[in-house]
Amino acid sequence: MEGKMKSSVYDCVIIPLNKIHNRAGNITIVEGNKHVPFDVKRIYYLYDVPGGEDRGGHAHKELKQLIVAASGSFDVLLDDGINKKIVRLNRPDYGLLMVPGIWRELLEFSSGAICLVLASDIYTESDYIRTYNHFKELS
């Protein structure tokens, strides 16, 4: 990405996902370009995160993501280089829409938490901004 990134932490919003209730259990369906504003090309999940450990600690140049607490809870620290905010995820029928150009850290995982991530593209190392100093230079 050339030049400065223009995203704000306020561009990252909570999206309610369709929860279908059934006495035998609930289901939430997420379809790309319907429930999220991008085509889903990769799905991954984090689990068995030891207490006190953090995840994330990077930004993306182009990638969009939806982050969901599929089980348990955790915090997402968002940083656009000027503003910071913390979003608590603790319901599997709500997701945090992540836009490009936002530094993120995943913190305070509850025991047994599962962080589900739907991404707009396949893994591409060149899309990652791995150091906060480099991120600050771009923001």
C-alpha cells in the first residue's frame, strides 16, 4: 500500500448476525457479500490460547475480516494510529468487522474461548504490517 492509510477505529463496527433459535440449539449463518460486505475466501480460528497470552499484534494493508467469539470471550484492541478503542466480543451471533489499516491485538481470552475469523482473501504475508513502528509510519 502506497502512502498513508486512512482507516479509523470507528470504521470497525459490530455486525449483528442472524441467529436462528431452535430448542435443540441455535445456529448462525454467515454468507459472504450478504451478511458481511466481502467475499469470504479464508476462515480460521484461534483456540486453547493460554491465560495471559495475547494474539494479533499486527495490521493489514488490504484484508477485511469479521472476528467472532464463537465461544467464550476476548477483547479486541483497535488502534488507527491516533485513536484507540477496546471492543469486547462475547456472543457468537455478533461479529466485529475489521477494515484494513487498523492495528489489532486480541486480549483477555476467557478459558475455552474460540476466536473465529472470516477473511476477504487467502493468506498473503506481504499484506501484513508486523511492527507497530512501521504501522505508525503508514498511519
